[in-house]
Amino acid sequence: MTRTIYEFTESFRIAFQQIRANAMRSVLTALGVIIGIVAVTLMGTAINGINIGFQNSLAMLGEDILYVQRWPWRNVDDWWNYINRPAIRIEHAEKLNRIIESTPNSLLEVAVPVAGRGSSVKSGDIKLSGVTIIGSTSDYSRIVTADIAEGRLYNDIEANAGRQVCVLGSSVAETLFPGRPALDQVVDIRGQHFTVIGVLAKQGEFLGLFSFDNQIVVPLAALRKYWGSRIDLQLRVKVKDKTKLMQAEEELQGAMRRVRSQLPAERDNFSINQQQAFKAQLDPVKSGIAIAGLFITGLALFVGAIGIMNITFVSVKERTKEIGTRKALGARRRTILLQFLIEAVSICLIGGVVGLALTFGIAVGIREKLPALPVEFSGSLIFISMAVSIITGIVSGFLPALGASRLDPVVALRYE
Amino acid sequence: MTAPAAPAAHIHRPTRPPGALVIEIEGVTKLYKMGAEIIHALRGVQLTIRRNEYLAIMGPSGSGKSTLMNMLGCLDTPTDGRYDFNGKNVAHMVDDELAEIRNREIGFVFQTFNLLPRSDALHNVELPLIYAGMSPSARRERALAALSNVGLADRIHHKPNELSGGQRQRVAIARALVNNPSIILADEPTGNLDSKTGEEIMALFEQLYDQGQTIIVVTHEEDIARHARRIVRLRDGLIESDARVH
Ligand SMILES: Nc1ncnc2c1ncn2[C@@H]1O[C@H](COP(=O)(O)OP(=O)(O)O)[C@@H](O)[C@H]1O
Ligand SMILES: [Mg+2]
């Protein structure tokens, strides 16, 4: 056992002597492995980044919130089946909440009506367009996914009275009131003045598409005063246990059909949406990246492996006499096999480390220069690339190493 | 039978009494196939070598000296015949068993020194001990002792290209000695050295013999062979003569 350990150390020692003596050759040979490792780890960082960005985005939607809307969160080909669906109204929320309350062991907690509409807003000279104005009840506090950074949300009285108070998304607050507190300031929304009573904490962009911070939350009653009572709503329904989202969705479906007085034969005239819908849309993107990355990796590693196999054959040829000498001194077959395998693996490991360092540099660079691009380095990437390097080394070094181990010592010693 | 001339240079030539049997070969043949041609490198050799012997194997080029040497050194196995090494039949051993015997029982000295060019003298000498599975501290101690025994205690960190030919061969001899082998096998050990350096190497073998080593030297030079106490002459794969030298 200890003999194997000594032979291992000896093999690594020879390998590094050999690589140092042929530095240029070794680096060129490792190039394929370097490219392969960069490809596989870059792919990994991209997928990691997408996953993390995705998780953050889903958290903005709320992991425990079901969205009742006219349209589903996916592209539909039969739009005519949806266009005539009745609008969702505030009374639906009230009825739904009554059903929830009267259902024993309901998986649902509360249904909150939410209206949303794009608008431009003003404060003094500063104008901001494309802001989402959200109108809701005081129950909004139960489904809001952002923290309140300053102030508060409107209360029951303000909500029911339709008082003109508002809570600003973080980027709205920063733009309208740069460098000064937004609380108690006045925001002009379509000619109506709303007093700022709170500011939400920063949430970020949803899948890099639009910002959750570019919104203003006001009482729904205030919104209806100016924009009409027939405004299209959605219901956000909080579930009690997010691990039972599927069952909760079924319960909600039945309850909504009752609210809408639908006949058993009728198809739902509403859609229940949840974050899960986005996963399905994201998966093809991720697998596309994975396939491209694996293809490049595979190609580079294949070329790299052939290069390393070749260099190991050359190394065995050059050192035939040395192999003969080692055998004369008592090296067994597996000792010689190990020696050349370790040499091939060492070159691959050096390639792997260089590749990892490159990827790490690229990831840091992207972070700094292009913060919108999702990249995320992780420890498992180190493990994966080391494993890939070692396997490449073993696969490509095996044949030449086996050849070396089987050399007849007499023939090897005669070799000039 | 051509008896060698008694060497005048050596006045005191103590010959140690032969000890236990180390090598016993009988009817050993070795065939090489070269395409359609079959070469009889050895045609039935019989030889016994005991501990404490100092033997020279002589003969013209192509007579089978190296083939016999490789056989004795367990680098090769006979096509036919019996070979007992220290009472163990090695004629049919497989590669790794032979490697074990080479590692523990045999010390090789080559004409071309065969040192690892990128390793220093110390590491070159340690190599057989690594294959024997000896711990780093123990093998360093043994290697240092072997190097000082050949007079190279002050050259342990020199690489082969920083040493003279004679010094390289002494490193190789230290490497052959380091495992306390039963025999030392030297194939034309002075072949790549000038005659003065060659004499120094032969003086070193003399010293090792005095210390109790068993030595077999292959050479085609009479001047070298006459250092030995026994000379075996080969011709065309057969032993032509086997004589004690005094
Ligand atoms: N590996 C081999 N293949 C074919 N023929 C060989 C081989 N080794 C030795 N021979 C032949 O065997 C004979 C003896 O060779 P060798 O033992 O090297 O002689 P010496 O060392 O006495 O010069 C020679 O004819 C040589 O050509
Ligand atoms: Mg020869």
C-alpha cells in the first residue's frame, strides 16, 4: 500500500519534471482541454446565472400566490376562446373570500383584487413615463412580495375611502425624488395628486424584461374614481402552504367556477396562473445553452484528448530507454502505466485549472461590465471541471501508457 | 581452452571462498525469430554462480553475452532450459514477478549508465528503493550511504550532465548497490569510458568485491576481464571455456 503511495508521488514528480522540461509542447497540448473546460464552465455559469435570476424573478411573483386572470401566461393559438371571457371584477374577490372563509380546511388564505395600468407620472419638473400604477385593497399588504423600505402601505380606511395616497417602487422614488426623501411628497398621476406614504424596497428586473421597481401602488377605490369602475382586474390568491400549490389551484378553480356560476359542462372562463408557467418557457433556453456548451466542450475535449494521446505516445517513444531502465530497477507494469497516466492527467489538470481561471476571469468581467447578463460561478463547477480533466487525461493517456507498461525490458533497453 | 595470462598488475588478489548457490542454469537456449530466419542466440548453456564470485563473461561480438546477461538479470526468460535464482525457478515467471526479483536481488550497471537525466544523483540512486516501497527517510539514508561508498558523497545533488563519465558510472554503481542485491550485473561497464577511468571503475568493483559483493561483468576486453576471479568465454551461443583466474 505504502509502495503505491510512493510510486504515486514519484509519478507526479516525473510528470511535472517532464511538463516543465517540455513547457511549450505541454501548453499547446493542453489548449484543447483549456477550451473545453472554458466552454463547459462558461455554460455552467450561464445556466447558474439564469437559474438564480429566475428564482429571484419567481420570488417577485410570489411562490405562494395564484393569479386569476382572463388570459393564461402562455401563448395561445385559439385567442378567440379567450377574448370573450367575462372580465374579473371586484365583486368576484369578495365572493371568493366568502367561499374561502366558509370552506373548512381551505388551502386558500385570501383573494386580493389588483388592477394594473401603465401611465406617466410627474413631480415638479421631473416626468416619468411607463410606470405601472397598481390599485388594490388594504389586503395588498398580505400578498406584496417587496419589503417596505420606508413608511407604510395604505390602511383599511384609506383604501375604502379611496384616499389619494401612494406607495412608490424604489426606482420611481429615486427618479422623482433624487437624493431626498420621498415621504410626504406629492406625485401627479394623470392630473390627480397623490401623497407618498411609503417606498418599496428594490426588487430588480423580472427575467430581465421589466422592472418590478417601476410601479406605484394606490388604493383601488382611488383608481376607480378616475379610471372608471369597469377597469379590468386580476385576483391574486394567497395559498396557505406553498408545497400544496397544485391542490390549492384545484380548490381555487372550483371556487372560481362557483363565483362565476359556471355550469358543469362549461369550460373555465378564467385562467389560473402561477410561476410554474415560466419554468416551461425557460427550460428550452437552458437546454439550448446546455446543448451548445456541451457540443463545444465535447469537440474541444475530443481534439484535446487526441492531442494528449499523441503527446503521450511521443513521450513514451522518447523515453523508451528510460522505461527499460526503470523496469530493470524493478518498476512493475502498473508502475509504468501509472507514470504515463499521471503525466497525461497532469497536463489535463493544468489545462483544467487554466480553463477555470479563464472562466472565473470572464465571469468577473461580465459581472462588472454587463451586470444584466446572468452569470454565476459555483463550487460545483470546480469539481466538474477537475473531474472532466482527470477523465480526459485517463482516457487519452491510457493506450500509450498501456503500451509503455507492456514494453519488453530488453527491447526497451536496446532502444536508441 | 585459452588460459588467460596471469595479470602482473595485481600482486595481492585475495579470493574469497565461494558461498551459497545464487544462479544455476542448465540447458538454456534462446531463439530470436527475425522474419523467416531463426537466430540461436544461446544454444544450451550450463552455468552455476555462487555468492562471493567475481565473474567475467567474455566472447566476440554476437556470441550471446548480452542475451545471457539479460537472462541472468531476469530481464528475459529462456526459450528452453532451467533457471534457478536463489533456489527459485524463474524461467517461467511473469513480468511482475521478474520485476520483483530484479528490484530486490539484482543490481544492474549498464554501458551507457542509464541515469535519469533530469534527476540528481541522489534521486537516481533512490529509484530502486521507491519501487521497493521504502519510506523517504529510509531511502535517503540508504542512498547517501551507497553514494559515499562509491566516493560521491559530495556530488549528491548533481545532475548526470554535471558529472564526468566516470562519476556517472559510479552513480549507476551506487544505484545497483543500494538494494543490497545478491549479484551485481555489469554489461560492458567501461565501454563508454577512457581506459584510465575504466581502470578506476574496475578498482571500485575490486573494492566492492572485497566488501562482499558478488559481481558479474560482461566485457570483450581482456584487460577488464582479468580483474575477475573466473572467466567464462562464449562463442556462438555456447560456453567455450570456464576457468578460474589467479
Ligand atoms: N532482440 C533480438 N532480436 C533478434 N536477434 C537478436 C536480439 N537480441 C540479440 N539478437 C541476436 O542474438 C545474437 C547474440 O546477441 P548478443 O547477446 O547481443 O551478443 P553480444 O552481446 O555477445 O554481442 C546476435 O546474433 C544478435 O544479433
Ligand atoms: Mg552485447
